[in-house]
Amino acid sequence: MGYIGFPTACLIAGAGHEVVGVDNNEETVHLLNNGELHIKNEKGLYELAREVLQKETLRVKEKPEKADIFIIAVPTPCREGDEIAKRADLSYVKKAAEDIAPFLEKGNLVILESTVPPGTTEEVVGKALERAGFKIGEDIFLACAPERGLPGNIMEELLYNDRLIGGINEESGRKARNFYATFVKGPIYLCSARTAEMAKLMENTYRDVNIALANELALLAEKAGVNSYEAIELANNHPRVNILKPGPGVGGHCIAEDPWFLIGISPKDSPLLQMARKINSAMPHHVLGLFQGLQAGFEIERVVILGASYKANVGDTRNSPGLKVAEMLQVFCRELVVHDPYIEGYDGELLELLRDKDLLILATDHEYYRELNPKQAGELMRNRLAMDTRGFLGSEWDEHFKVIRLGVGQA
Ligand code: SAJ
């Protein structure tokens, strides 16, 4: 019942199926059964969740039960290790497959939605089910259908995005496609399980490499006296160019981790992917460098960081660049506070937090921060210093603050 499993369960229940949502976290199960959501700020999720939970077309519990179709949507984090040795931790996938095995009956369909290295559906899920005595592709049908929904717009994307379905044989693929067609409105493409697994990793890796390019261009623009955001926007007017935006780093649970699943296939054949990871992981250090440059000219003792979420308009701190920056800056400040309107514990009164501070650092481009009035903020702060790491603060800020902007050089 995580970021993907829960919204997916709601959509499937909303389409008229009877769904059992399983989570081994007692607290999550308790929360959902009391009508409270553990996932915040997803448009349309709350309403649909309330409806299907109330009607009991979605029931949430800690243990699986018998069903026709089993969907596995568990985390696949990177196992700790040095940069080259990072590998996918597939223990949750294996455990989920083992947990459903006692409830399987001949003719059931098992689908893996988690993002995994090529071969996992067959070699991890398939093997676990074989060990339970089933013939895969005959007794039990098996497919992977990698999720591709964008956090922040998950309900829309789970419904309308293209879907890749990789069956381990033709019948498995066909059965999985027929099932997804009952609730997905986008086109559905059939391929092998390995191809679907690899295509999903390619998508997130493409984005990581593209952001690394944007970040490298931002560093060069700072040196060349150019505004990289403006230059990228202009370059993107070309019909065959689409460079993403620079920022303080790549967070979240997907783009910052999935490239390692490809690198893990053969580190010696993936220098570009490794370099992209290195560039993006170094961006919080670059923010620290900008801070130290500012500190050379001003007395900075008290700092506010705006944004604990890894990206705009979501309440999710996984691999958050803002929190990495906070961790690094801590030793250089007397007081450092982090604000985020979407995360409990960080959602204090913003104007109060700004009082008597020397520097505000915009780490996450939440629309919420558009409301912040630079004149009012400046009047509250001790030093009128701002650092913008997302190309977010408009030129009106320069009338009231000295603003340092990541990716923007002075000519
Ligand atoms: N970021 C930038 N510059 C940009 C875009 C993003 O610095 O121009 C940063 C964000 O601030 C954030 C990180 O990259 O820290 C990742 O954000 P994201 O919006 O690019 O991606 P996720 O991790 O929220 O979701 C991605 C999506 N994948 C693609 O767009 C190819 C989503 O569709 C996937 O379903 C999701 O990963 C996943 O679960 O794999």
C-alpha cells in the first residue's frame, strides 16, 4: 500500500473490481482502515480512496488472501555499497512472492509492478513461485507491468499513461493486458518481461542523464556570466532539443536510484550513466560552495531552507536535496531551520521562521512559495540574503534582497 500500490488499488477498486490491499506495516493498515491517508497531496486520491474504502470494494489488511490476480508493488531500493557496487535490493520482491505463494491457485495471474533490473520477474518472482510447486506460465501466469506514474500527478498518470506489459509467455502477457484494459485508459504495449523491465529503467535513466546535462550547463553558465534557465529555455525552442532544468540535485526514490540497476549490469560499459549520477549527486555540494562564497562577504549565522520535499508540490522527503543541503550547512550556522508546507514537522509558520534570519535558501520550488512577499520577508529578516537553487525567485526579489542564483552567472 505504498506510493504506487495504494493509488493503483484505489483505481482498480474504482473500476469495479473487489480489491484487497496488503501492507506489512501495521500503522499504515490501521490508518487506512480509519479513513486517513498516508500519502498526501495527490489530486483525486483522497476522494477515490474514501469512496472505495467506505464501500469496502477496497479492504486493507496485513496478510494476503486468495484472489484471481496478485499485484506486487513493493520498494526496490539501492543496496548500500560504494558507487560502483550499488545493486537493487530485491529482498522485498522475493518476500512478497513468497508471501502470496500459499494463497495461489492454478490459473491465477501474478504481476510485478516494482521497478527492477531485467530478468527479475522470471528469476526472482518466477523462481519463488516454482519453489512453491507451481509451473510458471502453465499453472500460474506471470507478467511485469512497471509503474510509470509521476508523483504529484499519480492518479492521472496511472490512468492515462501508456502501459508496458511484459509477459513471461504469450498467455501471461495477454491475460495481464486484458486485466489492465479494465481500468487503464492509455495504450497498452505488449513485449517480453525483460524488455518491459529494461524500458522502464531507460526512462528514468534518460531523465537522470538529461538533468545531469542541465546541471553541468548550469555550472558552466555561472562561469560564463549567463542565466542557464533562460539559455536552456531558448535552446529548447529548437524542435529537437529538450533539456531539463538545473537544480540542487536529483531526489526521490526513482531517478536517483534506478540508473544503478542498469549500471549494475556492467559497470565497465556504463561510464555515461555513472558520470550523470556523480554530477547530480554533487549538486548539494555546489550549493554549499555558493553558501561559502556568500559567507565570505556577509555574516551568516541563521539560515532557513525552504523545501524538505525532493521536488515541487509533493510531500515526500526521500533523497531530498534540500535536506542534504541542510545536513551539510548545519556545521556552518548557529541556527538552521527547514520549512515545508506539505510535511509534518517542517510545516511551521513561515513568516515566523524567517524572523531574524540572515539567509533564506529556496531548495524546493513549491507553488506555495509564490505567495511569499519579498518585501515582507525582508522586513522580518536580519540580513536580506536569498539563495535560489531552482530558478524560482522572480526579479522582484532583487529589489529587496541580495539574491544568489544557482546556474546564473554575472556578466
Ligand atoms: N528534477 C530536476 N530538474 C528537472 C526535473 C526534475 O532537477 O528538470 C529533479 C526533481 O526536483 C527531483 C528529481 O529530479 O528531485 C526527480 O523528479 P522527477 O519529477 O523527475 O521524477 P520522480 O522521481 O518524481 O518520478 C519519476 C518519473 N519518471 C519519468 O518521468 C521518466 C515517473 O514517471 C516514474 O513513474 C517515477 O520516476 C518512478 O516511480 O519510477
